[in-house]
Amino acid sequence: MAATPNYRFNANPVFTVNHISEYLATENAPQRTRIIRAAKFPKKVEVAAYGQIRAPLQSALLKPDFDRGDLEFLADKLATKATREIGYARDEALRCEKAVRAFIDLMRPKSFSKVQISAAPSSLSIIQSGVRLKITMDASVSAETDGVMNSGGIVLLYAFAADRGPMKDRLGAMTSLLLWALEGAQMEPLPRLCIGVDLAGGEIVKASASYTRFRQHVADSCHEIAARWDGIEPPDDYDGPDWR
């Protein structure tokens, strides 16, 4: 029986908001190569990380009190699951438990009492130099000011790894990309409504109103990514479909 592929090959440059925010946060050449490789040849295990809690947390954003009672039950269930598992399954259950408990501690309904939270649309995109930047929200946000409705969104960042990197820069990039991607829609987006939630760091960040230099940085980075994309080869242990 053939081995199950660990990667999915992307023939054209596609960067998720996590990939591009990490790319923008570093100038280290080997690190940037690693990020391009991860975007081009994503491992299934990495794509599936936190998969068992993403939907419950997204759903909780839409419920009264952010569904605190059910999330506490879920966290206890994950803790119990970890005692029965070994290896990766155990570690993933523990990471998911930490993420759920962090969400409960960080997301206070009172802090969001002046905004309306609704289900997120399908992924948004920004195209730069042939690179598609894929921005996925966990929830949409809207608020009315002087009779005018404005938009935004919430992006949850799952990053409980030991090497988290420059998270402040990554969060700033994520929220600024969200603001950019929402432009041109029916409602004008506002920086204060574009919210990044760092579950591991216990921090909530909003987009900056100053974005000219940031967007130029994105454009320059995408030009670099597009130029290097075809020359990036998979890791030595690649066992996915033919990529040549």
C-alpha cells in the first residue's frame, strides 16, 4: 500500500495569513526559505493541527458568553483524552486543551459588547506579484457609528510551539492584512475592528491605521516569493504527489 502523502503541492504561489505574517516578521534568509517551502509543500500534520477545536472556538464566538460552559467541558474532555493517548496524539490533545482554556481566559464578552459578531465569509484574498495571500477569518465583526456600519473580523492565532518567533510583528501583519482584504466590500473596514487574538500569548491586537509602509513591504516580499517559488524544492522526506 502506498504511503499516505504528508504534503499537498501548490503549483502557484499561495500563502496563508500565517505564512505571510511569519515571512514579513523575519529578514533571516534561511528562515524565509523554510517558510516558502512550508507554504509550497505543507505537511498534512501541520494543516490538521488544532483541527479538533477550530470549529468549536469559531462557533463559541457567535454564542452568548462565548459559550464558556461548553468550552470548559471541552477542555476537560481534551485533558482526559491526553491521559489515554501517546506520542503526537497526546501532545495535540494537550495543545488543544491549552488553546481552549486560553480562549476562555482571554475572550471576555464585556470587551466585545459594542460590536456585533457573525459567521465569517469564505476566505478573502489579496494578489500581489502573482502571489495569492489567503486571509481566513474566524468571525466577522461589525459596529455602527453615527448611523454608519463598519466592518472587521477576528483571527485566532494558534501558536503554542516553543519557538513562537516575533509574535507582535506577526499579529500586526495579520490584522493589517485583514484590513486590506476587507477593503472594497459593502461596509468600510476600520482598523479597530480588525482583531488578532494570540491565544498562547494572551494578547489581543488591532490593526494599525498607518499602513502605507506595511503594504509596500508586502508587495516587495511577494515579488521575492514569486521569484523564488519555482526554485524551492521539497524537504528530503517528501512523499507527496509528483511536483515537477
